[in-house]
Amino acid sequence: MDQQNHNTPQENGDIAGAHLRHHHQQQQQLRTLWVDMYREIEQMKNFKNMNLPLPTIKKIMETDEDVQMIDDEALVVFACACEMFILELTHRPWTHAEKNKRQTLQKNDIVAAIRQTDRLEFLADIL
């Protein structure tokens, strides 16, 4: 006879509750991440020392043939947006890895994070 793992209603409730608590914890961590990032940008005085190299960001932007000139302020705003995107794109998979009790980020963590986040859906085609 085929043995199946049957959870009691109590166990199913505990599993669902744990998943819900993890989801709320992840959402709170993301809110904190965004607030910290906004605060850091507001306090930034020297935009030449950003985490992402501005010349590289500019070079990427110029690959679009419709872009002819890029204002310095627009470049800084775009660089900040890129940094925020990268932070979120690493935070979400990291929480997935932690949920699975791992400390190593794996491709499947990134895939899961993208599939579970509506605004990252545009990345699904490159997975």
C-alpha cells in the first residue's frame, strides 16, 4: 500500500500560519529596506561616490539608440533606481533561502522570488 504523508488539520493550520508569518516578516523587512534606502538617498551629498559606477550606468543607458544625451541628475536618479532594484532583487531570494534554512543563495531562490512577485514578472522570460 502506498504510504502518503497526511497532515492533521492542526498541522495544516500550523504550516499555513508559519507561511503567513514568514510572508508578513518578509514584507516588513522590505518596507524597512525601502525606508532605509530613501533615507540614505536623501542624505547623500556626494553623488560621485555611489555604489554603482555612474560611467557604467551611463554606458548601459546609451545602448538605447533613442537616448542621445543624459543629464547628470537623470543619471544619478537612474543609478539610485538601479541600486534599489538590485537590493530588492537580492533581498527577496535571500528570504526564500532563509525560509528553507540555507545560507547560500541559489538559482532556485531567485526563480521563486521572481515568480512570487508580480512586479518582477517581466524577468520570468530570462529564467
